[in-house]
Amino acid sequence: CVAWDHVASPAVDTLRHTAGREYEDLLENSLRKLGIPFVTEQALRAEGHAKTPDIKLELPIAVKGRVVNWIDSKASFCDPLVHVERGAEQFQGYVNRFGPGMVVYWLGVIDEVADESVGDVL
């Protein structure tokens, strides 16, 4: 029964959504405290953008010597499968629309993924 499925039940989906929103709020609050101006995903969607990261920076910043125009928040752990196979298409859409950006995996990143960060997504 779907209601008891620990991976895809409505309750699990609600928990994932809630955790994701909490981490997005944490990211937004951190940027505000640092005085970094940004536009939220909701504001970008109101402007008519179909595919949007969680944050579009109004002015680019540099992180580890690389330009960052947008930030996407993930309330998950990242391994190569998650980042490359599940995220590559999503992140490339952001790069095509907004330029280079960054993904924050709040629950950690396997060293292999962190060390191999190349291209337009940090």
C-alpha cells in the first residue's frame, strides 16, 4: 500500500518538502545576514521563468575563485549518482538561463564529488 511506502508515500513526500523548505529558509536568512541581495524562486516564477534555482543572486559572488550567479539548496546527501545522474540536467538548465552557479547539499557531499567540481556548477 502506498500509504505505508517509506520511500514514496504522501507522508514521506510531505516530510521531504518540509525539510527542503526549512533549508531554503536557512539559505535565504544566511544571505540576508551577509547582505547579499537575491531573488527567490517564487519571485522568478512570478516573472515567468519556468525552471529556476532556489536563489538567483542579484550580483554574482565568488566562491573558491569561481563565479556564482545562482544557488540551489538540496536537503540531502550528495553522491555521484545524486549529483550527476539526477541533477545534471536540472543544473544545466540553470546554467543555460543564469550562468554558473552552486548547489548546496546540506547533509554533506562525498569527497569524490566535491573534488571533481568542474564546469559551471560548483
